[in-house]
Amino acid sequence: MKKLIYTILLAVGMSSIVSCSDFLETSSPSVVDADFVFSNIETARAAMDGAYEQWRSTCQNQIFGDGLFYGSEVVGSDIERHPEAFANQPGRHYPECLYQNGTYASSYSLLSYQSESNAYTYLYSCIGKANAIINAMQNASNFKSIMSTGTASDFSQLYGEAIALRACSYRELIRFYGDVPYAYKNGVAAKGLAPRDSIYDICIAQLKTVEPLMYRVGDNTTMAKNVFSRTFVQGLIGRMCLDAAGYQTRRSDLGSSFYKDGSGNVLTFETLGTTHNNCVYERRSDYKTLYETAKTYLKACIDNPGTVVFHSTDPRSTGSKGQVFDNPYQYFFQQMNNLEYADESIYEYNMTQGTGNDARPYSFGRVSSGGTAKAYPCKSYGQGRINPAFYYGMFDPNDKRRDVSACVTGSTGKGIEKLIPFTPNSKAEGGGITLSKWDENRMASPYVLGQRVSGIHGPYMRMAEIYLAYAEACAVTGDDATAKTYLAKIRERSFPTGKANTDAFITSCGSTFKAVIQERGFEFAGEGDRRWTLIRTGLLPEAIKKIKDMTYNMIQGLKNNGYYTFSNGNTISSYVWTKLVDAKTSYGYRLTTQCPSGSESDPVLYPGWRGQNNDWESFSATAATASSPYPIYGTATPKTNLAIKGLFSYINPNGTDAATLVSNGYAKVDWGSLLVTYSKEYYDYLFYDYDYTSAPIYLWPFTPNIISTGSLTNGYDFKQQ
């Protein structure tokens, strides 16, 4: 690799470009001429719209919907998992479990899960489109005057969007691949690896330059939540600073002077654990400087977020049939299920119902065993599931986020609720506790003609992340009081009044910093945030050890006693008792919301946020006939909802309570007993053989074509061909 040139070109108080040579650019998009870009804002915006479309496709199909995100980010943490047997999906499960403590890395096929057209190539395509716009605008004769005003204009806003797109793309590349080529010039192929730390510094510096020259969300009619705004860039600076400051597994085979900052200075590091597979788990010694920068921009985002609204209370009133809402966390996801931009969102990449490939709720929503078309709802595979020890043992029973995040029931696909067994499988046929934030049952107009086209947008940044990132930065830099304030803002809205117990929570976690990171787990469960958060904070080994111990104790308790009680009071039992009921006749609705206080013993309303669409009948009305007016159910009073007894408390299967339930129409169903039966899946393969000290191998290998065309080598003991 030729020598890297680290220079930041400063002009009129702003940095416009970092000059580097010979870095890989995997595609050479057509050059966008400066005169064309600056001829008028409409043509300039059209060029950016094309870049956004590439980004949207990349997000959905590669890095925040399906692709590598699907393969490891949602399923590879202590709180989330996969649904199918380990042996059925080794291409996904080995990267998810850190390649069996790294020992499997050298045996892993470079194309086992990835194809040659993968997240890497898609992200560099985004970078290529961003570079075309950035370079063209920088070459325009009036660029310096536009950028020197110190205030936002339509053109400076667009330039900032292109800078943000490039930064986002590099951020995702580093998360998945570590050190990657740096491409900054349109049409120039780049080869060889650049240090990730240098790329972070360069991108952060460029974002800081454009941030004051951009509009906030809602500043004008063009600043919708599917556009990179000043609000988003402030959050992105904070996000990338936390990433850059965090622990990551770095290669030791590249030489002691390889890792440099954005000015070309060789970095020093703090190391955790032991060297492994020619790599080290470490963070920059200057990490607190990055945290200080994060604090500045995250606080600016909090103080003036534009039209973004963080709801501390639920703005909805009681439902027309008496449904209780009283849960602002539910409100956020209901807005997304309504195909709206949620009030709390800073940026969502937009989808269109009926077209494309939409991973929510197919991959990361509430599961359904419906067919691929004309089902109620259509098939939802459910790649992401919730670890049962997290659901039962970590979530406080008072936490209003639990039932929004996770659900023990899915859908048959014929308008009926179904208990999901822990048997390894997909859809609602097995796989265990489903993610539940996205559910086509919740949509006012669900798309019943086909799967994967729900139209639900992709959430990429929301205010809750900004609050918790700011709390983290404050905790790391010694301001525990402010950290606690923002931790409490998130926590208190998620509990009934007086039940958040923030001080006790901090004590139980061991520090304010650890409490903030644990809170992120509850806030973003099932969204793919947890794995990377644990990696960059250095808490991954500790979290793995904790969930392994909890899972072992749970399985042993079930095996020996038929039940296990966690420290939070929740009990998981070998069996539960269920029966279907006609909820619409009994309650006036099928789709439940927040369980009303005092109704926790109601087997239909608790746990909440489940059930079925209130009016599946209307979506098959065209199939109705005079002799069969109810084509889905065949009756006006169908039994659609599942009543569950014994989900959180032990019922002796040989006792009188069980006999009474059977006499009342309930059936005994295997539940925790299946965790014993499939203990290898739930315990042995959970971070398979990880020793808690070796540098974790969480990255993906470069594929053969990337290696050959980019003059790269794989590290971490991956193959070279």
C-alpha cells in the first residue's frame, strides 16, 4: 500500500476534504459535472435523491435490514438470538457466535454467507455516489462563497447530506469489516487498507464542518425525516465519536505503526483481554477526547432538535373500546406501524408498501405462519428472537418496554394467535420468543397480498439514542449527575410512576456507566444495537458470562424442579396452559395494548401488546358470499386470542389448579421443558466456547473478489481465498 497522506484542507474556517491516495473505490459512477450540480437546486437535489436511493437499498438489503445485519447484529448479542438450529445455518451462526472463540475463523468459507455482491460493495457504491456530488460541488466556482456564509442554504444543506452519507457508509463498513480502504475522490480506484481510526477522525472533522450549514428537522418543507439534517448530523457526530472511542478488535499483523489518527500520528491503546488470532481488543488512549466532542454535539441535538419530539407521556387518550394506552414507548412503534414518521425519529429510511423488500416485520417483527400471499398476516420469518433468560430474568416486570419488545405469541396467518414453542424453527412454528415492535396485525392497512412489502420504514436514529449516548459520554468523562439525569428521562417514562427505581438500578449495575449501557439493552432490544454497544464499551465478555450463567441456572432449574425463579420474581415453568377465546366479543377488541393496572391476572390482557388485528374480516371481504359471510373465520364470533396461564408463575401440573384449568377448557402445553430438550441450542451454542478473555472475532471476512481487486488481505485468521 502506498503511503497515506493525512491532510485536512482548510478554507474559510471549514475543512472541505481530506486528501488520501490509492484507496479502494469499488465502483466508478459517472461523474456529476459541477456546472450541472450548481445549475439549480432541483437538479442538485435530483443527484442527491439518486444517492439516497442507493443508501436506502443498501440499508434495507445489506446493513440495517437483511444482509450482514440479519446475519449477526440482531441475533448475536446476550439478549437476542436466532430461531433455527445451529447446524441448519452455520454460515450465519458462526459469525454470530464469534467463530467459536475464533477457532473456526480459519475454516470459515469466505462465501459461506456473503456473496461477492454484499454489504461491502453496496456501501462503496454509496460512497461513490456521495463522492461524485461532493467532488463536483467542491470544484464549482462559487463553492467557497456558499460555504463561507456560516448559515444554512439549500446548497450547503445538500453538500452536508453528501458528507453525512459518506460518513454513514464508512461507519457501517468499519462495524462489519474493521479497517477498510478509504475512497474520497470520484472515479479514482483506491486500494489497500486505511486505519479505521484515521477514517473516523476524517469523517468526524468533515461532519463538524458542515453541521452549522445544515437545516434542522422541520426547518423547511424539504426537511422531512428521510433526509439527513443538522439534527441528524449532530447525532451522527456523537455516534461516531463513541464508536471511535470504543474498544474494537484490531489486527496485530499490520505492524505497530499502522494505526494512526486523522493527522497521521501513531496511536497508543488500552488493551482488554488477551491477543488472539493475530489481533488485540483495545481502545485509543485518547478516547476521552472523543467523548468530550460527543458531549458537545449530542447536547446541541438535545437542546434544539427541530420538530423531533421525545414523548415522556403517551399523547393518546383511551381507545374507543376502552383500550388503555399510557405507554409512550408503544406510541413510537405504533406510529411506525401506521406508516408514519414517528415523532421521536430523527431519521428513517423510507419504504413503500407493496414494493421492494421490507425486513420489518418479516425479519425483525412479530412472527406469522401465514403464506407468502393472501394471508392474515402474511409470512413473517422472524430471524431475530429474544433470549428467554433476558425476557424472564433481566426485564423488570414493571417495565413497559418488555411487551413491546418481545412476545410469546405469534400468528397462524389465519387471524388467530399462537403460542411460539422453543423448538428450533422459523415463523410461529418455533424459535421461541419473538420480537414484537413491528407487527402487521397493528397496521391500519396491512398488505395482505404478499410478504416483505409492509411499507414500514427503517429506524436509523431517534432521540432516545441521543439521550442515552449523552448520558454515556457524561458518565465516562466524570459527570455522573448529568448522566443520571438523562438515564432517568429514558427509564422513568418506561415505568409506572414511582417504579423506575433509577438509584437502585444504578447500584445493581455497579456504576452509572454500566447502568446506561444496560438501559440501552432494554430501550433497543431487537433493533440490532446491543451487539455493537457491548463490543465498543468493552462489556461484551462480562455480558456473555452473565447470560451464560443465567441460562445455565434456568435450564438446570427446569430440569430438576420443573420451574426456575429469577431474582426479579419471574418464574419460567416447564408447562403453561392455554386456550383460545373470542376477545372481540368479551373486550370489544382483539389487538391488546398496555395491560390496565390491576389486570395482570387477566390471561388475555397480560402480557400486553399482542392479540390479532381487530378487523381481519374486512381484508377478505371480497371473498365473502351469502352462505359464508365470514371468509377468514367462518363465524361472527371467532376465537382469535390466546389466554395463557402459568407464564410467569408455577402451576403444579399434577395439582388441583391444573385440573381446574383443564376443566375450564385450557390445555397443558410444553414451554420451558423445551429449553431442557434443546439445551445445546440455547446454552452450548450461545457464544460457542467463548473464553471471556480472548479478543472477540466479531468481524466479517473480505470475499475473494474484494481481496484480489483491492490489494487487501484478510486478518483475524480468516482465509485469503
